[in-house]
Amino acid sequence: MSDYTKYQQNIIKNYYNNRDNIALQRAQELVTELYLSEGKKREKHWKALAGHLEKLGVRQVTIDHLIEQNKPELVANLIQTLGK
């Protein structure tokens, strides 16, 4: 990290300290997008959501089950429990 200024180092450190919160917020946004989208766009949102759920520590089996069910309500309930 010696190539970065003190200010840049602070930004990077803060990002990694808040990574879980960032992933949770983005997952919440993607659930909203799932409710509103159809077709290929919906598949794209599911793929992005799976990545954010992995970052939050959700097991792959659970993620696969949510994608298979294709119900945003289930994801919303999971995210609500993760947020507590």
C-alpha cells in the first residue's frame, strides 16, 4: 500500500471495513429490481444478487435454492434476517 497516499489508504480501509454493509445494501436494491424485471434482465439481476449474497456469507446451497424458486419474496426475507 505504499503506492497510495494516506487519503487513498483511508478510503480503501473504509471500503473494506464496510464491505458487508455495501453488499447488503446492493442486495436490497437488487431485490427491488427483481420485482420489476422480466426475462434476460431478471436473470442478470439474479446473477448479480448471487454474488452479493456470497459476499454476505450465505451458503451456495441456499443461493441455488433461491434462484431455483425464482421468488424475490424469499430473498427479501433472507436479507431482512441478515440485516438484523
